[in-house]
Amino acid sequence: MKMVMIGDVVGEPGRDILYKFLEKRKNDYDFIIVNGENAASGFGITPKIAKSFLDKGVTVITLGNHTYDRKEIYSYLDEEKRIIRPLNYHEANSGHGYVVVNKNGVRVAVINLQGKVFMQPIACPFLAIDDFIPKIKDKVDIIIVDFHAEATSEKQAMGWNLAGNVSVIYGTHTHTQTSDDRILYGKTGFITDIGMTGGFDGVLGMNKRESLKRLKEGFSSRYVPCEENLRIHGIECIVNEKTGFCESIKRLDLGYDEI
């Protein structure tokens, strides 16, 4: 199965290049996962945006620490199983931490996790996933994990924690693509962070003007998504449908005119 995982989509500029990518390339893939937690002006996601992602060919939307920034998303997270929030959120929160999609007879589980290092207090993602994997492993053919975390060390530790037990484990959140894509133990595709989708001539997808003002003056000006040098970051993976092991992983880095 050929899969693509797209890094954090930032605001309208990120949505624009994502839509172009989907229009041109969605038929190249059997399964498309997009992290959409920054899709609405850089913070959170709305039902309207989520629906547009799904309507244009996205299979599953993952989220992260901005999951609940938009109140209108709460009920939608309960209604639409193809958009998931971190598994290690308290069970009383809206939404689901995973989804199983049957794609042409292949059962694909997508799991969302959130890190705890340099993030707001949250249940341990390692304990959460260690408890969950045995419950689902024999019921699916492929397991994909989006680990939304800050620290590279925590993401790499999670990679080794899941190596051999999932098909692909990749990091999101830092908006900076790393170059350590590889296959752990010859079974599990891994990369510390797949990067972001949006304007790259800014700071993590936001205009450099406001970012510099905050850093220099401490002035709390409102961040605005960057519209310059739009790029799409992510990974392409091929996963064996019979073994569930990752056979290849390749970084995706495309400009607007390269799609």
C-alpha cells in the first residue's frame, strides 16, 4: 500500500498548497493522512475545513495540542471518526484517539499521540500506546502512528518503543522536517518530524514580522500565517499489506510549482 503523510497544515496558505497537491496527486496514493491541527489561521481546525480535506481525498486527519482551540469542532470530533485527536487525552474529552479504515480490504489503524516533554501536562503517551497496541494488533493489518511532540529525544524514543510493532511512526508539531527517515529493525518506518505545509519564508509557518516583534520587544502581536514560498512537507511510505512492515520511506519536500 502506498501512503502519504502530510505535515502540519498552517492556515489558508497551507490549505491552498494542500488542495493543489490533492488535485494533482491524490490518485498516486492508496491512503492519505494529513495533520490539520493548525489548519484554521494557524490554530485549530473547523468542521468546514475538516470536511473540505475529506471531500478532496484525505483519508484521515490527525490533530495535536491545538485540537480544542475552536469550540465548533467539539461535537464534530464525536461525529466524524476520520478526524482523530491524541489517544492519551482523557476519555471524557471529545473525539477519538484512533480510527480503523478498511481500504480495499486492508484494515489500517491510524493512532494519534501527544508528547509530554515541553508540552502541557498530559497522560504518558508511552504507557497509553503500550496498553493500546496489544488490544488492536491482531484486528488490523497496518498500524500508523502520528506522534505530536516537541522534543526530538521523546520522538526518537517513541520510535524505538514501537519499532517492530507498528508499520510507521512519525513525528509532527515542530514544523521542521528532519533528515533521519529510516526503517527501524527492517520493519517500522520512522522519521523524527515530517515538517509542515505552508509558507516557509516565515517562522514555523507564521509571518516573520510578528515573530520578530515578539522576540525583540515582548509585544504580544497576533500571529498571521506566512504566504511566502509555499511548500508541502511529509513522507511517502510503501507498507506491505500482508506483513504490515514498511518497505520504503521517503521525505516529501515540494514547492508550489513542483507539484
